[in-house]
Amino acid sequence: MGVSSTSEFVAGLVVAGLVVNGEPVRVEVTPTTRLVDVLRDQLDLTGTKDACGRGDCGSCTVLVGDRAVLACLTLAARVIEPVRTIEGIAPEATALRRALADRGGLQCGYCTPGLVVRCYELGAADTADVTDETAIRAGLAGNFCRCTGYGGPVLSLLETMGR
Amino acid sequence: MAIGHRVRPDSWEARTSGAAKYTTDIRRPGMLVARILRSPHPHAEIRAIDASKARAIDGVAAVITAVDLPKVAYMHLGGAFSDRTVLARDRVRFIGEEVAAVAAETIETANQAVGLIDVTYAALPAALTPQQASPPGTPSIHDHAVGNVALEVNRSYGDPDQARSRADIVVTGTYHYRPATHLCMEPHSVVADWDPAAERMNLWVSTQAPYFVRKEVARLLELEMDQVHTHQVAVGGGFGAKAKAGTHEAIAAALSMQCGRPVRLVLDRAEEFATTASRHPFDIDLSTGARADGTLTHRDCSVVVDNGAYNHAGPSVAVFATMVAANLYRLEGCRTRARLVYTNKQPGASFRGYGNPQMTFAMESQLDELAGKLGMDRIDIRIRNANRAGDETLTGWRLSSAGLVQCLERARAEIGWDAKQHLAGTGRGVGVAAAIHVSGANAFEHSEHSAAAVDIHPDGTVHIHFAGADAGTGQATLLRQIAATELGVAFDDTAVTMMNSDGTPMDLGAWSSRGTVWSGHCMADTAGRAARILRETAAAKFGVAASRVELVGGQARCDGEKIDIGDLVALADESGRGRLHVEGGYLTGVDKMDKDTGMGHFSPAYAFCVQAVEVDVDRDTNQVRVVDVVSVHDSGTILNPAGAEGQVAGAVVMGLGAALGEELTHEEGRLINPSFLEYAAPRAGDVPTVRSLFLDGADRAGPYGAKGLGEIGLVPTPAAVANAVAHATGIRVRDLPITPDKLRGWGRPPVSPRSVWLRPSRWWTATIRWLYPRGLHRVLHRMSDRRTGRPSEISGSAPVAGLDRPETVDEAVTAYHAGAAYLAGGTDLLVARDQGLASPVRLIDLSTVRSLRDLCDTSAGGLHIGAAVTLADLRRRLSGPGPEPDRPDRTAGQAGDRSGDPAGPQPGDRMLVELLDGLATPQIREMATVGGNLLQQKRCSFYRNGFNCYKRGGWTCPCYAVLGEHRFHHAVLGGHRCQAVTPSDLATGLLVLDATVQLSRPRSQPRQVPVGALYRGPGETVLASGELLTAVTVPAEARRRLAAFEKLTRYEGDFAICSAAVALELDETGAIGDVRVALGSIAPEPYRATRTEDRLRGCRLGDGAGLERAASAWARDAHPLAANGWKVDAACGLILEALHRAGARAVGTDVRS
């Protein structure tokens, strides 16, 4: 559940209920508290990175419901659907993560959690076009990576999705 | 064995699962967060600083200014080159320079406190370019630097005069390489935790070189080096940005010492862009001489390096770059002149390649020009002049191996060079460029040395201790591979701790491509020593000679006898405390570089690289697309092929960014593109898969025959691309990056607007524009600066008091009051709030208003789109047929189910699909809404980034785009005081579909407004205060039109440079009947090209000349700025392309989107 429609923020704070990685949690938020800060600072889920704060780079990608969105532009108080972070997704994405490790899909690793979440969503969407390199590259347009030159992540995804 | 094999990178499990802890993830009990107060002036005296108000705030634990720090100048080079203090003392020299810092309980409190520090400045004249910084009459930036010259070096290698006299031909040219930023995904960050009892500073820091951080922090805070301790932490990218200490480490440490609590300091992305050290811009005058047969004789180069406000690596970058000029090919002589000039801008620093990419761009571009003049093949001329193994270069580099010729031959074969030479001028072309680079440089105190330790544990595992860092280069993996190889254990039985300075031998870290050679040797030595001890111990037990004992499979073996190496730990005399601890190292035998002459063999080995690229240049827009890259390397033995390929691919793509888009752009000393959005670096869709190839071969100087590799992959890339573009178009671009404006006139003839003299409506604007460079800009700039003091440096938006969650449109509009804001996707409002462009006191959440998410066909066959429908939902719906099986359509029940619709998407819908696919990123499309996209604010970089411009500050302020960077995102038609455009692609597309929007407010009937009448300025609309855009309707007949959308961007997902949408009907004869053409990002509002429409009516789609005339008919009304006239040509090209594709839909040749 989220914040009820008439809730007032007493001294700017309310306690909001979220479901994160399957666990119901209660967190303190102001109207403008970002989901990424709740995850990192209140729930110690630091796998979700905050590399730009402007929705430009994709490092903070999480699933809200079944959609990959940017936790840095998501206000925690508005979140109604369950949230899944890299910590929740990693155990289900081992094939992809191994492929990333084997195919040059990561170097410094800072963008990697966001990339894994986005790829996981791409895979879960199970649309026909994710085995096509052009479509995969377009699908990763929101995940900036400075280390790999993208060839590794694309290859990893092709390999994982191709099966 | 492990060497030469593919292994999964060290800590891959933690790095892919979110478990790895980076500095930004470190949490310490009682930790505070720090923020920095930065200079708003490019050059000013500091008269006074009053931090008392900041100190008085609850929640502020520490505030420091320059007086709280020892009076010690910071910088690694020392001596006269040390020109910077941690916090500015009496003067600030660039916008963003650190003036004071605060540590507080929360980031909000820290920001508030920073805003309360009063600094009295007296502005000084600023020198923003090397030209402005050169005498006479120039402001002096540093007292010690006469004429603002930080360093001037004139050198001769070989005999340049004699060589010149032998030249039959000399080619000269001037080349420019613009400043670029590293763009590490993890920003500069540090956690400092001072332990007063132990008098010990604990640091977790995102760095490539913990040693330099320790050394610098100790020096600056007057501590002993062994009081400063670095801890292991994951590092999120370096590329040279983190090769030396910055100022932030000392700031956090000083704050922690002041309050006795841990302090975290993480630069935000705008700070990262605007204040950290970047790649030095170079202006290079170069001439190259050759004999008629193509044998090079000499080079003469004169380089002006923009140092920015302080020396970081500037002096050594400038000098190293000029050495490269003498060393890539065999020459008889080379004369170099390097002038390093201070300017009032963010300083430059080391960045992958260290001056080499700049110089190689000039050299390798010019070599192609020379080959052209001589009528020689461009690869043949390189082979003729290539260095060979055994050569000593003009500056004394002794090449124990040199695979340059083989690299060239391999690249020729791989790219299909010979078969592609005929492409010249066709828009498709190939280019090649070569590079040489060091494998570590013996350039600093202690830099001849690397050291490490290993522990062998009784369970047979091997633990490596190494004081350097791995910022993603694969250093940790490599150390483990080497230890595993030397000790005969499995890779998985090794582990490594890096950066931990306690009890770990000193190492200088990862820079100068020294990781493989320096640290590799050092690890081989260390593990080799341990292996000897194990062999000797085993030999004693077996009663054989040590030389007969072999370490394999985690055991020592000889003649059928075997013992686990873990069991040898207890037996070895050298063991203690339950482990065998062995230290070792590498001492390079190479020269120290002679600081006066530049002579010396100061690297153990030199790597070579040749890249061949193929480009495709779009005839409509002149946009360059790289379709293939082959990078061939002589890096000796490749120790870890997977890691090597990754280093090359990453470096090449970084080089492609430098070639085609990346450029830090300043105006009045302020960076205008401090974000991923505005700085055009490549995304996945912008680049091909890089093909990395490695020559066989070994260099006797490297560990196992390896040479360096980390930097060289970026070095030749910009030149290779420029050479390919010259081949494809005949146009030689000597000024990076190669943006489409620089190829103007190639694909299409430039279109000329009608003379302004004949257009009285433009006289006023033309006069103002004429006056801008003649003093008007200066006057307005001064007024805007003075009147409001300074543009907001810190996002200090007032807190939002509440978030309403209405369920109906009525509740939403009733909840509205002055100061409130409707919140849809949040992808613009929250960013604008951060940029100081919106400060709502209350937010009204539209995501809970169910009717705003309606998405359905109307009874008449039109399309009704609720304003809060996300772009992704709209895309899914339009592409039909029906919801995807695993992705329930959230609008089901309200929306008409289209799964039974045999017709599938209509042509107009298809246009919207292609528009949506190119709009922003997948994640943004999941969040951003249709209404929010239409109503987003303008994207002008000046407006967005704190410039006190006309739209921010009012009529006394200038439009910074008139004289500033306006090539891409400003108007070419209809601009007046503001040159910004409406950024919404959707508005452009909906305009040709005759869409209307519905607007609601309390106690009134909703009104319908055509999209064409929605805008009254750039990103400004006719909405009244509190009015809510509730829906968009596309009429049925418009959906049936043949339509297409084209867009030109700098990178995939960027806002449009320009876009074109067309929607047309064909009459029974096949001629164009009713037609709409709209252009986006061309005018302040989405622009209907009615002159073009008039010309198109009656035209046939096969009538190329007629279409061409029609497509450019609108352009007579254009009134571009000085440097964006090219957009007019490109927009004409986009119209044509859109017409062709729309027409193709009629005959059914278009596959379904």
C-alpha cells in the first residue's frame, strides 16, 4: 500500500508501507523522498546505485511492479506496487550474471546492478525481438556504461536470451 | 594454467548481485554527509568568508574554510608546480572551485548550511581561453606564472633542420581536440573516519592509486603518512580521473578531524562534470615532411595546452604528448614546442592516453593528408615509416618488440581495405590510424618500483595483498592468475585484498598502463619467491633437489611423492602465525625520464595499436555512424584475453565518443553540459561491436612477455574516424568532435533563407543579434550577474509540504492552489526542481486519477489518450495486437481490446510507435506520461544549468545561446529574445495528426485546444494557472493518414536536434492530397511547415525534384543563428526521408513496426 489520498505529512514525514523484494517494510518518507534513498539509506540495499540523480544513466534501475523504472526519479510516497531491487533479482538472474562475467559484460561493476535489472525485465518480457542485436542495443539505451563499450553486455544478453 | 586463459573476473559475483561495496555504499556509525561551497565566479578575490550562520544550524557538525587548514599547497608534482590549496585561500580561479565545506547529519542540512556561508567576492577579469590568457593586457591568474604560462618546453630530437632540408613535401595543418570528461559511473567519493584516540585517519576512497591519496592527505593535513590508512573498497571506474588525489579526500578528512565523526563526501553528477579535472584541450599546429617516396623526414609541432586554473597532470601531459610526435614513426628529426597556459576553467588532468590521443589525432590525420598529396595508399605509407623491433626512437625509447607493421597488415585484411578504396566520396569510407604507448612510465618518485605480498594458508589457499587499486581494469583478476600460475593452485583457491595500506608493501597504483607490466612482474616475483620456499621445503621432506619439485594442482610433487602446499606451511622455516607470508616486488631497470631533455627509455616496453574503422555518413543529415571497428594490438603476450578484449572495447568506444560527440562546453567560464543528458557520450545503440585482435608475440621486458594495454585502445580512434570520414565525404575535419554541422554542404546543398532585409518582421531580432557581439551581450551579462548575485549553485528548493493523491480530475483541480504543482511521471518536474526551475510547495499526484490513464478508441474511431498514460503503455497499445501475454494491459477494461482488430495498427499509429521508440530511454518511457511530455519545460542547456538567462532572470538578462553553443538544440526559425525550442517529439507528431488536448479547471467546462495552439513559446503553453491537461484525442481520419517520423539526435535517446513528422493522403491518381508536415526543435513552438505542405499538394511521391523543392520551401522563413544554419538543411533532409517512408507505407513495403 502507499500513502492514502488525504494523508498529511506531519512535520514533513509519514511512515509508508512498501513491499521490497517480497518483504513488507515500513519506512519514513517526506513527499519528495526518492525511492533510491529509501532503498540505500533506510533499507541498506546499496546495490541500487545513484550515479546521476537525474534519470539519465540507469544505474538506479529497479522493478516497480513488472516495470523497470528509475529509483532516482521515483518518489517513495507514490509507490504502490511491489519493488524488486538487484538484491532480490540476482538469485533469479544467475545465467545472465554468469554470461556478463564470461563475455566481458562488466568491468568496474557500478552500472552492472541497473543493467542486470533492466536485462532481467527485457528477458521477462519475452518478446520476440530480444534475440536481435539492434533491438537489444535499443533496449539498453537507458543504461549508460563507460567501461565495456557495450559489446560485452550485448553479447551476454544475446547468449542468455537466445536459449 | 591460469595465464593466458579466460577466467571470470575477480568479485564478479558481488559486482553483479549488488553485494559489492563501493565508497558510496560505505556506512559508518554516526556518519555525517558533507557538501562543498563552490565559487560562482571564474576569477575573483575572496574578501571575506563568514560561516557563523552555517555553524549555528542544528545538525551541522563541522564547517571548514581555508583558515582551518594548514597552509600547504596541494599537488603531486611538487615544487613550483604546486599551485593549488584544498580550499581557495584569497582567490578563486574557476567556477566550481572549493571555498568551504560542511559536514551535517543530513544532505538537506548540509545544503542549507552551505547556502548560509557568506563569501564576499571582488570579481576579477577572467581569461577563459588560452587566447584570452595570452598577453598583452591579460589578467594574471597566478602570480608566479608570467603571461599565464604554466610551462613552456621547446625541444629538438634528432636533427630537424637537416631533416627538413631533405623533404620533398611538407604538409601543415592546425588540429583541435576539445576537453572531455572521464564520466566514471561512480563519482569521486570518500569516507573519512578520524580516530582521535589512535590519531589515525581511515579512508575509503574511490581511487586508482591509494598511495597518492595517503601521501597527499597526510601532507595537506600535516599528518605522518603512516597515520593515513586506506581500506579495500570496490572502485567504480577511473580512466585517469582517480589516478591522483583530488581535493575532496582532504576536505572530508579535515571535516572528520574537526568533529571526530565519520564523514562521507560524494560529488553529485553536476559537480563531477563541472569541477573535476578533465582531458586537456589541445590546439596543435603540426607539419610533417616526407620525401617523394613517402619516407618521413621530420615533424614540427607547436602545441597550446589549456591547463585550466591549476596544474594537475598538465605539465607532464603536455610534455608526453610532444614526445609521441617524435616516436610513432621513424623520423630523422622532430622539433616540438609545448605551451601550457592557465585559464579560468576547471583544470585538466590525466585521462586515458595522457595527451597521446590529442597528438595522435593530429599526426595520424595529417599522415592521411600527406598520403593523399603523394598519391600513396594510406596503409602503405604507414608501413614504410613504421618503427621496427630493435629501433631506438628519437627520444630514446628502445623498442624491444614492435608489431606496428603486422598490426597494419592485419587491420588491412580485417576491414577489407583494398576492396573498399573505391568507396571514396560515396558516404561510406574506411580509415586507419596507429598509435604507440608506454607500459608504465618511470616518471615519479618511487615509480620504478612495485611490491606485493602473499599469504599461503594451511588450507592451501593463497591470499594476495596488494596496495594498488582496481577501478575495473581487471588488475585483481590478473594478480590472481599470476599467483595461481606461479604456485600451481587453482584460480579459485586464490583471493586478493587490495588498497589496504596496513601491512601491505607500498605500490603506486594503476595509471600509465603500468598494471600489467609493473604489477604483473611484481606479482610473479612475489609468488615466485613463495613457490621457491614451498619447493625447498618439499624438497627437504622428499629428500630431493628443489629443482625437481613441481607445484601443480595445489601440491608439491616429485617422483610420485606429493604433499599439499597447505601442509608445507607448517613445515616451512619462513612460516609464522599460521601462514607463510612472503613479500616481493619489481624494480624496473629503465631510465628515469630526463626532465630537461625528455630523453630516456623510461618504460620497460612499448605497445602498438592500429585501428581500422568503416563509417557511413547520412546524406540527409551528415550524421556519421561507425559501422565497423577493428582494433589490432601488439601488447605482447595477452595474459587474460577476456580482460584484454574488454579493455580494448571500452577504450575504443570512449574514443568513438571523443571522435563524434564528447565535448565539455563552457560559456562565461561555466560548464553548460554537466549531465549525461547534455554531454553526448555513446549509448549501446550508437556503436558497433568492437573487434579486438591481438598479435602473437612476446616482449622480453614484460611479465610472461606482456606489454601494457589499458590506454592505447582510445589513442588512435578519433584519427581513424576522421580519416574514414574524409574518405567517405572528401571533407577533412581537423576539429573534434565530428558533429554533422562540420560536414555541412556534403550530403545536401546548404539551403539559404530569404534575406532578412526583405523581412521587416525579423529586423528587430536581427538588430539585437547584431548588437550582441558588439557589447550588448557583455552589458546584459554584467547586469544579470549583478542583479541576482549569483545563479543557484546549490539546489536549495523549499521543502514540499504535502502530496495529494486525488482520485478524480475534479478532486485534482480542486486541490490545486497557488504554489502547487501537478505531478505526473516526475521525469521532468523533479529534475527541474533540482535545477531550481520549479519549487512547488505541494504536489498533486496524478497517478491515482484513474480516468487520466484511459487509453481507448473513441466511438468514431479516434484515439483517446489519458494524460497520465505512460509513453510505454501508449507504445504497447499502438503496436497491438492487444496486450502482450505476460504483460497485462493496465488499461484493459477501459481500453478497447484490439486483439480482434484485423487491421492492426493504423498508419498514423505506426508513426507514433516509431516516434515513441526513439523518445528518451526505455526506463523514462515507463515513467513519463503523455501529458508530461507535452508540457515539459524547455531543454536549453543555459536555462537548465544555472545561467541567469532571459527566461530565468528577466528582460535585463541575455540569451546566452546567441553567442554561446547553439549548434544543436536552439531555434533556426522564429526565435526572438529566447532561442530555445519546445522539446516534445510527441507534440511534433501529434501536430500532423490534428490532435487536440483537453484542459480542465475547477468550476469551468473543459476546453479543447488543438495541439498546434497549445504552445505560445518554447516549452510554454496556454494553460492557465491550475489548469490540467487531461487527455489527448487523435481523430479517426488522421490515424488513417500515411505518416512517418524522423529525428536527428546526437546519441540514442537524446532530445531532437531536429525532427520531422509528415502525414498525408494520396488521391485516387496517386498524387499527394491532404498533407501535414511538422518540424520539431526548429522553432520555439512545434512548427507546421505550411509552405512545404502547399508545394506538396498535387505532387507525386516519385517526383524527386518536386519533393526536394517542397521539402525546402519552408526554409525561406528560417532565421538561424551564426552556427545552426546546418539544421535547416538537415530538417529538409528529414522531411524527404519521412515523405519517402510514409509513401512506402501506401504500397505496403513497410514492415509493421
